[in-house]
Amino acid sequence: MATTTGRARPRAGRPPLVAPVLPPLSGALRAVVVAVPLAAAALVAAVVPAAAALVPGPAAAAGPLLLVAAVVVGLPHGAVDLLQPELTPRSARARALLGTAYLGLVAAAVLALRAAPLPVLAVLLVLAAAHFGLADDVVHGWRTGRAPAHRGAGDRAVAAARVVALGGLPVAVPLALADGDVRRLLAVLADGADGPVVDGARAVLVPVGVAVAVVVAVAVRRRDVVGAVEPLLLAGLFVLAPPLPAFAAYFGLWHSLRHLARLLALDAVRHRDGASGGATTGPLRREELRCAAARFARAAALPTALALSTLVALALVAGGDVVPAALVLVLCLTVPHAGAVALTDRALRRGATPGGQGRARPSRTARRRSSRAPISRSAPRSVGS
Ligand SMILES: CC1=C(/C=C/C(C)=C/C=C/C(C)=C/C=O)C(C)(C)CCC1
Ligand SMILES: [Fe+2]
């Protein structure tokens, strides 16, 4: 993604001088991060089982198609992993190395999955659950202002439960309740060993259920309605709707959409900071988000096209079967994607300082400049990322 205009780029391997702070979740951004994913989960949980009862044939045929569509729609959310300034090294050589390592990890994961299907699939599924759960924990920090950088031991324990609950539900439940479609896909992915994957998923349902109970209880005590509803809606989605449409809705309209919103918000803040010297806060304006979306579309186009071509190539190698190919691609992309997102989040957290509402104190020049900047606003309510 294009980076800031006037702000100094971070040195290789170091967090930026002024970490962008996610602005308060309000307006369109709140709708995209909270209302749309929750409404989509509720709608799919209600409508898809009804459709499956009324028109079983077309509903069953739609599952694999929806999954492939969701993977394609979700590909861009990882397309700018290496363009985050908190992660990108300064020198072109180091950037090329990082890009090669990213693609090398995808290729290594594909080869490893072929060489040892069952153990490698198990590792990839655990990684996927961790990635999903951590992403929703970051969104929780954004929504509530309880930034990960400023948590005490109690908050950290609840965060761990949140990661297990919100990451475990979308991976363990559809696999534990595997229907014919999922069994067939698992048999392709795990070279006939679908049974052990389903058994393993069933075994983790108890810890995931306990984590859900903890998260809901804590959210109720804190009067955090969204925090209590999130795991219940995800559980409802994956228990009521068939696994493939449920996962498609989750991946396209929950995980990818939330990540995309976060990328746009971060980029908009970096641009705002670039213009103001790093001291402006307050909700993002629609115009700022529109510009960030345009920059994102430009930056994500080529990597997304590359991922789509890889999908076509994998499908051709798999004899034209695009559904397992899409799953192999998305699972193997998760290896570098989860790593890149985790490293970027860590850099963003480290750039945050508790006393400064999540950001390092800007220089005197920056402060003087920002006091004249037209977009300077009130103090932020939410912090960190
Ligand atoms: C294997 C398999 C599944 C799980 C796929 C997963 C878990 C994908 C994770 C993707 C990630 C983490 C993308 C990165 O953002 C389903 C669809 C449940 C059922 C069919 C077989
Ligand atoms: Fe992701």
C-alpha cells in the first residue's frame, strides 16, 4: 500500500517513530467492522438452513461455489501484507528478500502439505485459528479502547480466551460437523485421512466452548453487548448453517472485511499524520477513507492478480477441481500472511506508549505544525491496534 506523504519512513526492522493509532470506530467504519459482519453471520445462520430445507439441490450445489467466491473476494486482504511501513525494510534489496521469503513460505507450505498431508494440515489449521482469533482480538481492542499494549494480567487471560473462542469457532466447528462436502475436501487435502481431522476438531470443541463461556461472561459483566454477541453469533452461524456457506460468509464478510477496514484506517491515519506531523486524532472522514480505498485498490491489484493466477495454476494441476485448490492456496498463504500481520501488529503495539494514548509524543515542530492543521481534532477514545 502507498505509504505516508510527509512522514519519515521507519528504519528496517524498527517500528516507525510515530505509530499510527486507529481512530475511534464510528460511522461507516463501525458499520463495516461491527454491523456488517454480525448481520451477515445472523442472516446466513437464519437463511441458509431455510434454503437448504426448501431447495436442497441448489443449496447443496451453492456451498462449494460460495467457498471459492469467498476465497477470491478475501484474497486482497492479504495482498498488501508486505507494503505496511511498519514491516517494510528501507532498502530495495531487503524488500526483495522479504518478498522472496513470503513467496518461498507459500511454496514450502504447498510442498510440505503434499509430502506429509495430515500433520501439515493440522499445523495449518491451528495457525489459521490463531490468525482468526488474534485478528478479532485486535478488533476488540479497537472497538473498546482496551489496547493490547496496555493490558494487565487479567486482560491478557481474557484476551487468550478470546483468541481461542473467536479463532476456534470458525475452524473447529465446521470441521467437527463435517458434511459430505467437507469430508470430500478433507480427504483430498489430507490424502484420505479426513477421519483424524474431524476427530481432532471434535476434541477441541470442549476448550473452545469453555473459552466462549469465559468471553461471553466477561463481556456481559463489562456490559459489552457486541463482545458478548460475537462468539454467540459465530457459534450460531457454524452450528446452524452448513459448513461451506458458513465458512464462506465468515471469511468474506467477517475476517477479510474487518482486516480490510483496519488496513484502510491505518493507511488513512498515516496519510493524515504525514500531512500534520503525527498529532491529529479523531474519527476518519469519508473522504480520507475513500482516498485510502483508492490507494489500496492500486496497491493490491498486482498481488491479487498473482494470487488468482496461482489459484488457476493449482486448479489445473488438480485436474480442474478449483475448490480444493482454493483451500490449499488460502491455507498455504496463511503461513506468511499470519506472520506478516502478527509482526506488523507487534510493531504497531511497540510504537504505542501508554501515557501518550498509544502513540509516541510527536516532535515540537510536528506539534506546532499540527496545531495549525485543519484536520486536528479532539483526543482519541480508542488506542493502538
Ligand atoms: C480445510 C477446510 C476448511 C478450513 C479452511 C481454513 C481454516 C482456511 C483458513 C484460511 C485463512 C486463515 C486465511 C487467512 O486469512 C473448511 C472451509 C472449514 C472446511 C473444508 C476444509
Ligand atoms: Fe487474514
